[in-house]
Amino acid sequence: MFTGIIEEKGEVVAIEHAGGGARLSVRGPLVTSDARHGDSIAVNGVCLTVVEAADGVFTVDVMRESLDRTSLGALSPGSAVNLERAVRADQRLGGHIVQGHVDGTAVLLSRAPGESWDDLRFSLPESLSRYVAEKGSIAIDGISLTVTTVDEDGFGVSLIPTTLRLTTMGERQVGDLVNIEVDVIAKYVERLVVRQ
């Protein structure tokens, strides 16, 4: 489990495609400081398992399913990525419950820079629209954010300078593909209601 509070911005060092999947190596000195084989690290919101970690770089295997359903397949050496280690039970839950199980992708539709924050608008896949609510939580590329607006065409978020500086959101351009994970509580509530 993750919180959506990004620990550091990392950089893709290498990506090797083989057998339908890929092996991804990422530079992240902070998240590798205590990383061991088998640990979970979220890369742009996708929970991945560490297979190697040394000298500030960790390596993960990415299956075809993850490449097809997320934006990870578009990464290349030099790409910036958001990194977060799995939360420990004794830590504060600063964002919201993020599983690292991406529900789909969205496209950045518009960006309006402000004096104190930027307003970003994203597309919203129809299959996920019922889980997104104004003032609710959503994870975009692993970042815990509050939805500011939502309608049938998309949703918006507002980003403070800290988020813009410490995550990849400061670099995102209109047309960029991002990973989204809706609030898991909404999915469980729907399942409980439908089964009654």
C-alpha cells in the first residue's frame, strides 16, 4: 500500500524489452537507500517489485499487462518518474490509500498556470467516471490529489508549487498520458451495494 505522497523524482536509466515484458532500471537514491529484493516501489503509481538495488539504482520486471494498461510502456532512458516506497504500518497516511493498481490512463487536456497553483484538466475514461467525485481523492502518476471539478468529459485538479516542483506534474504537457487510480473505497462501496 502507498499514500500518494511522492518521495522523490527518479530517472529511468534503462529499459530492456523481452518476452512481451520489460526490465526497467530506475535511479532513485532515496527509495533505494533501504531497498531489498522483493520490496515494493511505486513508479508513476504502478506497484512494482524490486529484483535488484545497488548504487542508487533499482531494477524491476514489468509484465505485458502493466505495459498495456499503464503509461510505463512509453518510458525511455532519461524519463522522469515519481517514486514512492510502500508505506510502513507506523507511518502517517499523508495522502490517501493508494494500492499501486492503476485503473487506467488519462490524457492531460489543458493546463492553466496560476500565481499560486496550476489548474490541470484530464480526460476521464467512461468506465471510471462513476468513481470520481468532486473533492474526492484520485492518484495521478502515483500522486494523491483532490478532484476540483468533474463532468462527463473529464476532471480537474489544482497543484500547489510543492507538487509541481517535487513531482513530474511540473513537467507534464498537454497531450501527455498519465496513470490514474481511483479511490479504492468507492469501488468497494459499489460492489457492496450491487450485491445487495
